[in-house]
Amino acid sequence: MGTVLRDLISVAVGGALGASLRFAAGVGLAGWAGPWVIVGVNVIGSGLMGCLVARYPDPASAPRLLLGAGVLGGFTTFSAFSADAVALGPRAGSAYVLASVALALAAFHLGRLLGSPA
């Protein structure tokens, strides 16, 4: 099997898992947290991505493809985030966007620090 096909399969399998986890979180927590579930998913996913990037700096490495582009790419859903922001209206939607971006960036940097090899 060629490298490109193997990488594509790795990303696809990881993406299916990540998207399934995102769906499960949305269904499982929707009644409790509503659209804010997406904030949590994006913050957790960004923190995990920070750890992954620290451990595997090469974006073409097998772990980055499977876990980064695949699992975390499927898990963190900014398309759903955008739809929820619009649905919340201008004021709440703006707060939602700002909180999501600020917390996700902070989690990414924390994950990168925590994930760095000693």
C-alpha cells in the first residue's frame, strides 16, 4: 500500500472516531450544557492537539495524521461552533466566540507545555 493511501486511511479512521466522539458528547451533554458543549469540545481538543504537536512536531508523522488530522480534526467541530454562535444571536454569540477562541488557544499552549518531552 502506498504512503499516501496509508495516510489517507489513517486520517479517515481517526476522523470517524473523532466525529463519533463529538457526536456522543453533543448528544450526551446537550440537555445539560446546550451549545456550550462545543466550547468544551474545542477546548479539550485544542489542549490535546497542543500535547500532540509538542510530542510529534512533524505534521506528516503517523501519530499526527491519525490523532491530529484524524481524531482531533473530527472531534473539534468549528462548523458546529459557527452555527451555534449565529443561533445565539449577536450578544451571546460574540461572547461564545470570544470564550471559545481564547480558551482553546490557552489550552493549546498549556497542552504544548505539558506535552513537551522532558
